[in-house]
Amino acid sequence: MPVPVPVDVYDRPAARRVLTRLEDPDPLLDPASAARAWVAGAGIGVLPDGAESVL
């Protein structure tokens, strides 16, 4: 079950936002889902499965 994210998180300005911890049934993992389109429209990315980040 996906962890709910407070709605105000999407209203905060940031240089870049990327969701990194998603469970398998999360609709954000489906590039064709309405949820993925919504977060993309808000300027938020979804890290692909198996991706690695260097901070």
C-alpha cells in the first residue's frame, strides 16, 4: 500500500523533486497512469526501478 504524501508537499518550491521509494502496486510506477501524469504535471519525477542516485 502506498504511503500517503501530504498534499502541501506539492505546493513547496524546490529545484527538483523526485519520488524514490515506491511499492510495486503504486500507480505512479505506470507511466500511462493518471497519477503519474498528475505528478509529472506538478514537476515531480519518479525514479525508475533499479536506478541509483549519487548525492
